[in-house]
Amino acid sequence: MPSSAPSVTVIGLGPMGQAITRALLRAGTAVTVWNRTPSKADAMVALGAKRAETVAEALEANDVALLSLTHYEAMYDVLSQAPNVLNGRTIVNLTSDSPQNTRAGAQWVRDHGSSYLTGAFMSQGDDITHPLSYVFYSGPEKIFRALRDVLTPLSPPEYLGPDYGLAQLYYQGLLTIFHPFVLSYEQALATIEQSGGEIDRFTPYARRFMDSIKDFMVYFTDAAKQGGWGDIASLRMMHAGAQHVIDTSNDAGIAAPLTRTVQEVYARAIEASTEARPVRTYELIQERRPSPREAMK
């Protein structure tokens, strides 16, 4: 009798693609895999996945293909190897890129006859089994609902809406917070350590502080709806506070590039402000910069 178990293809076997494959196999899903470097499929085949020798073979194996690649240019490179096989299939792209590139990629795939859904992992690296891990999805709700049971083993799904770019918009928004956090926390640890403190003793206080950040997020969201936070006195206070961090870092012999950038933003806001009309940092951040293409015109 034919098996009723779901069956999907995974294209791209970097750390995240391998994590996706393992999760699907644990859930009882039949998985066909393909990777540009064939040897990366060996471990997945040993776990029970089926190896495809070509992109065409990988796409032909199943109606649904999950992509886990470096960026959307890689998607074009891979799927262009078998464009005629795309017709009638569903592509779920879990690759990171900008919302605009995602929308363009969705159109390209749809122009080749495939349905399309985009996703973005919020996880602890490639640990998609972490209890805080989840996946943003966007695209046609009908496709999401049809695939929900197949996708759920990857991490709890969060559907955002029909706009193909939404998953990447929210994902990149969170990375906007994460990237400076990593560097600023490393700066804090280095300053503590180089100044004679103990980073293990400091860490619980840092974790407690992060709990308070949750309330700050609500506060600053409400402020953003009103055009931003702060009067001229607040801007001056933040500028001075940044200088204190810089001085502390300097005393420890630690570079403070992020804090210097923060201080520069407050300095710009102060310079543009008057006592009657503060120019808030949220306004400065929202200043539209010309794209490289526009700047060349």
C-alpha cells in the first residue's frame, strides 16, 4: 500500500538545512535532499533521507521543496538549473534576504508556475528545537494552511500575512536588534573583565536588565507612534551618558565604536533641536537615504 506520510524535498544542507532535515525525519516525513557539495548530504542520507543527484531530480521527487540557502541569488542559481520542473510545485523559501529581494524572488518563482511561501527562522543559531524557536511565514494563507502540519516540526509557525516580504521584514527587524546587542554585550564583558570585575558575576545582572528591556520596548513603541521619545534635556542626558560609557571603556583600554556611534546620533539630534522643538532620534533614523542606484543618478 502507498505510504500516507508527508514527503518533501530540502535543497541546501548548510547547518540550518541539516537541522531542517533532521526535524522532518524525526517527524516521520520522507525527505529528499540535494546540496551543491554532494558530500554534505552524506550525514542526512545516513539518517534516512534520499539523495538527489541533480536539482531536477530533487524537485521532481516531491510537490513541495524547502530551500535553505545563503541568499536569494543562490536561489536563482539553483532553481535555474531546472526551471521547467518548477511548474505545479510549491516552493517554501527559508533563505534570509531583504523583503524587496524576497518579493522579487517570489514573483520569479510564480512566473515559473510554482506556488510560493517565504519563511524566516527565529532560533538559537541552528538549534531549531530550542523552546524559544519559531518561524515567521508569509505568502498566501491558503498555502500556509495546507502546509502547516508539514512545517510545524521545524519550529512553531507564526503566519504574518499574504505579503511575501513580511516574514523577512520582521526577521530583519529582529536582527537589527540582535547584531548591535552581540557587539555591545561583548564590549560590556570586555570592560568588566579589563577593569577587574568578574564577567560570571556580571552576567546575572545583565540577564535581569534584559527583562526590563521588555518594558522599555513597549514604552518606545508607544513613543514612536507619537513621533519619537525625548525632549532636549533627555537628548543631552543620553549624550552625556554615552560619554560616561566611553570614558569607562577608555579607562579599561577597550574600544567603544558602538557607543561612539550612539553618541553621534544624539549629538546630531541636539544640534538640530531648539528648546521649543526637539528633533528626536526616531526622526533622524527615519530620514530617507537615497539608494546606491539613486545616488549615482
